[in-house]
Amino acid sequence: MASWCDNMALPPRVLIGPRPSGANGQGDILSLRHPKLEEETQYLFINGQLHEFNWFKERYGSWFLGDYVCEDGSVYYCTLVDPIFVLLPLFEAARMSSGKDLGKFRQLDEILYIEGYPGYQHLMSIAGNHMELVCEVKEVANMKFFRLDESKVLTWLCCKVHSIKEAITKLGKNYAAQGERELLKEALQIIRENLKDEPWLTVLCKKLQLDISVINDTAKANDTSFCADSSPIPGPPRPSEVNSARTLYLFLSARSVCSKLVKCVNTGERRKWQRQV
């Protein structure tokens, strides 16, 4: 009997993400610049929210997808990302400030036009409301003009750090027992993944009275440790593979994962277990 995936050019992959709520029943995979690395990176824009793709793979594992066994046991999952992180480099460049000159006010369509990256146009519907938090805004003849405001950006970043810090304390007793400075460092480790060192991470560390070199050294050590622990698991597929129309992704709500996916794991002996989220 023919399997449902026999005609696929590439094997299916599993993606856990939000269910589309719109009438068209789908989201958009956008190619945008990574806010820190400036590399082309894929994001999911669905239900008016921006998500980043994460990738996880256990040392041994496979997926049972109906009557098909997917030997690659890796899984993609989507997590919300604040659009301000992604848009911050664009707004910083758009104001063209130098020295004491605060720069220019620009319209959204100008700022979001990036050659080779049409995906930013999809964010027009949400960019205005979000960027008003970190920009000066002038309205002329029903048209809004934006200019990034450094003091507003710093205030917003501090709020993010303290919100993350509070969330970390709820993860368990070990985190709750940490001191204030250690919790701030933990929060900055998360923030820095989407933030350039210059100027934002530098001014943020200065505001919080933390040493940026310590933050970066800790991050490098953690990355090295993760790579060592994951060996011999290969790295995630190239970003272009995430956007491949030939690859099937199964969108599943978190609540439905338990009833729809069974994973085969090697923990000394082969066994089946129901994946729980």
C-alpha cells in the first residue's frame, strides 16, 4: 500500500506550532535578517504574531507519522519573538544619525523596504504599534513618521530584562535561590541572542552595571558545552531547508501533540512513549 508521503521529494519533518486562526488557514514563512548575526533567517508569521524556529534532536529517536516512520527524530518548534528585536536594526539604520544629530524621521514603508527581503512587508500591519514603544513619532496629514529613540530603547530593554528575570525565578528552587546579579546575567544571556553588542548590549550592560565581556564569555562557554553534549548529533538543517516547499511540516497545537505523536527513543532498550508538552 502506498504511503501518504511516497511522492514527496524530501522526507517529512515535524514542526510544532500554533494553529492558524485566519480564513485562509495558513501562515507565512518569512526570510528576514537575524537581528544579531545579520544572516538570512526564517521566521513564521501567523495570527498577527512573529515566531522564531527552534530545533531539537535527541541522540537517538524517530517519529511515527501515521503509517510512516521518520528516521530523523529531530523536531522544529515555534516560539514567540518580540518584533521589536527583529526591527530594531532596520530602524537604527533608517534614522541615519551621526554624532549629535539624532537623525531623520521616516515612514514605515521606507524603513521596511529592504532589497532582497520582501518578508518585512508582511510586518507592516504590526510594526507601527510595536515600534511606537521605542520611537519618537510625528503625525503629519494622517501619516506617521518614526525615529528611533535611544532612551526609549534602553527603557524597553531594561523592562525586558527584568521581566525575564522574574520569569526565571519561577523555573525552580535553584533559580529562585540565585542572587539579583546572577539572575540579571541569566536574563542577559537570553536577551543577547537577538541583540547586537554595539550599541545596545553595551549600553544595557552599563545601565545594569554588568561587565559585557563576562556576559559574552559565559555565552561562548555555554555554546561550547552544548555542542560537546550534543555530539555526535548533526547540526540543524540549513535555514533554506526550513523554507523548502518540497518539505512537509505538520502544524500541531501543543494540546494535540500528546494524542498525535508517538516517539521511539533509545534509553538502554528500545521503547515507545507518548510525547508530552
